[in-house]
Amino acid sequence: MKTRSGEISITQRLARAKVEDFNDAQAEAFAERMLETLNSAALALMISVGHRTKLFDVMARIHPATSEQVARAARLNEHYVREWLGAAAAAGIVEYYPAAETCYLPSEHAVSLTRAAAPVNLASTMQFIPLLGSVEDQVVECFLKGGGAPYSSHPRFHELMAGENETSGAPRLVDLILPLVPGLAEAVCTPGDSA
């Protein structure tokens, strides 16, 4: 049965697909991709939490440690640190040593996740994922009624942009962009600045 718009229902579409040349492997691969997307989204939130609580910075400075030791070094609640470490270990962000019940942030991971890694601190950039999620209801409302979500709907947007610009924007502007225009770097930079 066709709907008012002339389209067939999803039930009819699935029934027809099973009769025709439905590709089980393609459907399974797509479902796996969607599950990976879900896991990655949850991981992005955990990475954002790790950045905001400075767990990555703390772990980069210490040897393998228990959740209690990490929590003490970070001055955070041990229960939440333990749960966070479990998620980070399951995702392969930190290494977990079961015999000693310790976790460790490898240097190879720290170079992408700590404040010292600027301008390539990917953990900082992950903060945009929860920011976007916080306005989902408003975006859906815009789809239904039009309009837009104002900047005031994104309470941490300016804070995050300032942090991103501080670690990546200004140095790039001075070191890479200004020199493209002859004399511009000299005109806007004071002695001792880059460029």
C-alpha cells in the first residue's frame, strides 16, 4: 500500500528487498559501520572528559598507576576515574596491566591528547562533539519549524573556539599566513614575534 505521498511503506520496501536482490553482506557491513559510529561517538565524549578533567595531562606525567593513584594525582573522584580508565583501556587509549591493576598513557598517544601536544591536541577538539549534542533538540526543532539555533544555545562555543585559536590559530596566522603577503608580517608583528 502506498502512502499519501505515493511512497511505499518501510515494511513493503523491506519485503520487496527480500524478494529481490537484497545484499546481506552489504546490510551487515553497514550495520557494523553504524555500531562503530556509536562506539566512536561514546569514545569522543570520554576523550572530551579526559581533556576537561586534565586526566591525559596527569597520566602523561606519571608511570603506570592504579585508578586510585591517578585520581589522587588528578585530584578527582576515584570511582569516576576508574570508570573512565575502563572506557579508555577498552578503546586502546591507555594500556591496562591486569597483574598490577595499573594503567598507562603511552607517549605515542600523549602526543595527540595532552595540552603539551598543541597545536595537535585532538582531545581538545573532541569537546565539540558534546557541544553539538547539547543542541540536538533545538536543531530538530529547526528542521520542523525552520529558524536557527543562536550562539547562546552553545554555551561553551566561544570558550572552545578561544582555546582552539590559542593553541593553533594565532601561531598559524603569524607563521604561515602573514608571510604570504610581502611586508604584512613586518607591519603587524612587533620585534621578537614570529614571522
